[in-house]
Amino acid sequence: MNKLIMLMLISIPLFVSCDADFSHYAEFQDKYSLVCLLRSDTTFQTAVLSHNYLPDQPDPNSYTNDPSIIGADIRIWYNDSVYVLSDSSETRTDSSRYTGPYRFYFNDKFKIGPQEIIEIEVLLPNGRRLFSSSVTPKDIIFSDESDVIIPPVNSDLVNFIWAASEQGAYYSPKFEIKYLQIINGNPEKKTIEVPFKYVTQNGILDPVYPEATNRTSVVFTLESIAQTLENISEGDPNKQNYTVFQTPLFNLLAFDASLSKYASSTSQALNDLTVTLNTADYTNIQGGFGIFGSYIKKNYSSIKFQQNFIESFGYNFIFDGN
């Protein structure tokens, strides 16, 4: 399975705990969950179906039967077309609880654009139906007030600013440095994420990364950027083994209203858009619970490193033409 598919499996795993309202004296009721986040940056769209379970021991982690649902009919309506999702599976990277393959549904024939109606309908093997709809986010527009060079002129702060897509919308920013490292005589391309700050805990520098937010800007300190650059070659005295690209990566995800409501209702950080669900969470699934939504991804390509700044770390510098 290619890296794109593996990324999708990582980015929207579904963990379904036992019924949060479970009582040994109440009648158990089947509940069904659906997680489907449509994306603008790939044609590979996925969905995960599952159901709750009744553990026979106090520890719900003792339940090792995979709650995934297979054999369902899943259809997505987008832009006057209907897309049927196929069921598939992938070997689990963590088999400590569930030993069988990871089950999911996919369609690789479309990607979403801004401000389009999306609908999903699921026919479960037992005849139950799940349904949801949403509207994809507006396009992302970066502000001219965003910084364009690192280090910025007369400032120790690097600002990324964008226009609000709609009231209450949430965003997920991610800033990465691209570089080459010589390993066994061959250059390997890598990236390292930049935290917006580091904090010292017990004498150790811990990175603090941006979380999903309803703010329309994010600020990275020059100190944090410099520390991340130093971390690239940590423990390697030969700095010439490293070449940093002129253009770093600043990617922004804009969530639609449904995903924004989920982000605002949970205390959990949406790092890499990991979605965890229980029946107490926000849901927009009729006939079940879960989340059906979408997000738009856009890169801010105007930001550039200054050559002398990169070379001050002992690294090589490469113009990448972006």
C-alpha cells in the first residue's frame, strides 16, 4: 500500500470505547459510528464504520473483538455525482488489542473544492441507515501581512495570517522545514515540524505545536525556528551533511462547520486530525454518532529562508525555485 494510503489510515483512526452511559442494569442498545473527513489535497477519500460493544469485564480494553463494520453500502454525493466507497483493509501497526486488519472504506476518484454541498448515506448490513450532510469550507486566502522572509526584518516573530472563512471556523496550521541529509553517501529528503515555542520541563526542551484553533493567525518565534534547525543535526558534528531548502512548508487546513463544531466541543487536540469518539462527543450523523465533514488544505508558498541565516548553522543552502 502506498504512502498516501498509509497517511490516510493514520490521520483518521477511530477508537470506539464502550457505551459511556453503560449500566449493568440497563438494556444494551446497539449504536453505530461513522467517521468520514473529505479532503481537498487528495482523491483518496476514506470512511470508518464501527459499533459500540458490551464488555464482559470491568476493563473495556479487555474486549478484543474488532468493532469495525464491513459489508456496508456507503455513498457520497458531491458536485452532481455519486461516489460509492469500497471496503478494504490494512495490516495494523499496533496489534496489542485487535489482531485483525484495520478495516476502512475508500474511493479514489474525487477531491473536494470550496463551498460545495456534500452528503453521505450508509446502508448497514442489518438494514439500518446513517446519513449526514455538510458544506465544504471557503477557500483559504492568506493576508499580505504574513511574513515572507526568515528572519523577518526588525522582528523575532514570524507571523502567518489568513482571512476568516466564516464565523466559528477552525483551522489547523503546520510549519515544517525541508532538508536533505547525506546518509551512507546518498541524500535523503526529510522534513521536521517547527513548534511555535519550546518550554523547559525538568531541564529538557519540550516542543509545543499549534493545535486546531478558531484564530486567524499563528506566530512562531525565531528562537523556536532556530532551535528546530539545530535539532536537524543533533549529535552530528558534520553540518555539511545537511542542506536546507530555501522554501519551508506552511500548510493550513480550514475545517467546515461540522468539523469546526467537533473541534470546539472536544478538549482533545486534533493533531494530524486524529478523531476519537464516544457517545458524549458532538455528532452530526443521523441514525448514529460520529462526524462527517471536510477540510481544505492550502500552502503559503511566499515564505523564504535567507541564505546567510541557514549557513550560520553550518548547513548548505539550496534554492528550490518555489
